[in-house]
Amino acid sequence: MQLNWKQIKKYHALTLVRLIFSFSCLLVFWVFSITAFESYLVVGLYCLSHAYLTIKNTSFSLLLSHFVDLIGFSILLYLHGSAMNGAISILYIPIVSASLLLKWRHAWLISMLAIAFYSGLIWQVTSGTHHHMMGAHLQGMWFTFVLSAVAMTWFMSAQRSRLIRQSHEISELKEQQMRDEQILAVATYSANTAHQLSTPLSTLGMLIDELSLFNKESEIPADLQHQLSEQVSFCQTIVKNIAKQAKLNTPNRCQAKQFVEKITQFWWNRRNEIELNTQFELSLDNVEIMTDLNLEMAISNLLDNAADSSLARQSNQIELSSKVEQDKLIIQIQDYGDGFDLQRMANLGLKSTSEKASGMGIGLILANAAIERSQGEIVLVNNERGALTIINLPLLSNTIG
């Protein structure tokens, strides 16, 4: 998972708190410590370094600012009593800040460097004293600092990762909710449309029957009347199936090959201007899946997208192949168009590779939602021929025969 801390980086809240606290500690050095030219020089370089990193604002500026803190604080402590200085706890500031602002490996790097600098300051004091009690005291200080630094880095980095993970999950849930609301709106509109279409379609069917009684070959060609009757009947069948499925709303057990053949035949009757080349493995006869009307319509929508993409490139061909891999039914739809617009596909939560351009509408959103509800997934791939849509659907645990 890519760590994203945009809110904190945007407002620099913790960075501002860290700098204010750091400058407050530096002020303590000036007021209560013996100042010298070296101290003013270190403070001046410290301020200039932070100003430069703030203006430069590169991807490593935040990390480098923590190095500046460690080096600046350690030099000032070295010039003013080392580990015996009461402001030695200032070395905790880069540790806490790095744990909250940086990636975990950078946070541990800052923590280890802080321990190394602290150890050097402790060694400077212990090398100049031979008092046993003082040595034991300094050893206790060192052990306490190391334990505190490790504990703070581990705990705060873990909390940061948890917050980022929760933020990522909330964002995904919001996107899912938006897609569901959009799908619900489309579904409601579709149901109302199907209800409104039933009456005019019935009227058209009656008119066609009456026309057949008064048919004259010079006025209405017989083949045209037959096609008109066939299309009206086809629309009535669709409306009835939608209403029936809406009432039942239960998935059905179906043989995999029968499922794919039913979809392709039903789709080709509607889009017979397309040359659909199909290829099914024999293993499809021995497996079953759970299907419903939503899943069938989803695959039909994907076939429509493939057909439209091919027609846009002056081609009337698409290919559909189906096979079984492990516990999944794999349906592949190859078109001869310009390919997918993968930047738009990423916004729909679809896996994708390669880069080409093509347009997609609400059909793909609905198809993706229906296939996800069936515990499946869609993978989009651009290749040298056009676009390849791969549909993975779970198989039932038991097989036929």
C-alpha cells in the first residue's frame, strides 16, 4: 500500500508544531547557557537550512529537515554540556515528528541516528568522569532514551499506518457508495422505463396483427413486416424477463457452457450485423455457476462495448472464448477497436494494463457492479489487435458428473 499523508503535508500542522517547539528549545540555549560564536553560527545555519528546504519543497525536504534537526541539536548539545545539559530531551522531537510524518523505514532511520548521536554525547561525558555513581546514572539515561525512542517509533509508526489504512478504506467505501447510488438511480429509471414500455409494445403488437390482415405486397413488404413483428416480440420478451427477474431476484444454477451460449445467441439475435467468433473449451460441460439476469445483461453490455469499438474502426468482428482455470470460469472478449481509456477505467475500480484510448459509458459501470456482486472481476487489457476484456467468474464447488 502506498503511504499517503496528504492532509498533514498540505497543512504542515505537525511540521509547524515541531519547528515552534524546536525554536523554543533553542531559545532556552541562548537564555540559560553560555553562548559563543560557534553557537550563533550553528543556529544561523540551522535556520538557513530549514528556510532553504521549505522554499525548495522537494520530495526529500521533509526527510532532510529531520536530519537538520538531529545535527543542529546534537552540535548545540555538544557545545553546551553534552548529555549533562537539561535540554537533552530535545532529541525526542525529530523522533516523534518522523514517526508521524515519514514512512516507517525513514522514521526508524531517524530514530537510529538519534540514538547514535545521543550515545556519542553520553560517551563524551563518561570519558571525562571516573565517578562510579555518575557513570551508572549516565548509563541509565542512555538505556531510558533508547527504550523510549524505540517504543515511540514503533507505536507512532503503527498508529500512522493504521490511520492511513483506515483513511484508504473510507475512501474506497465512499467511492463504492457513489457507484451504488448511481447504479440504483439507473436501476430505478430502467424499471420505470420497462413499465412504461409494456403498454406501447402491446399496442404495437396488436397493430402488426391488424396490418397482417390488410397486407398488400405493394404497400408493406412481407419481409419488412416479419422483421418488424420479430423486433417487437423481442422487445416484449426483454421487458417480461426484466419484470420476472425483478420479482424473483434469486440466482439460478446453470451449466457454464449453457450459460455462455445462451448469452451469445441472445446477444447476436439483437446485433446480427456483427460477426461473433466463439470458442468454448470442452471442460465447460462439466462445471456450473450461479447466474441471474443482471449477470447476463452485464456480459451483454460488454459485448455491446466490444462491438461498438470494432465498428468504430470499420471492423464488424469480435471474438469470445471461454475456458476453465482452477475454480474460475474465464470469458475473454476481444475487439478490434482503439482500446480502453485506462485512466477512466481506473476510476471505476477496474484492473488494467497498457495505454490506449477509447470511450466507455454507464454500461461498463453496471457490468462491473453486477460481476462484482457475483464475486467475479473484470480485467481490461490493451493489445496489438484492440482491447481484451477478461471476465473471471467463480465456479460452484461441485462439478457435473
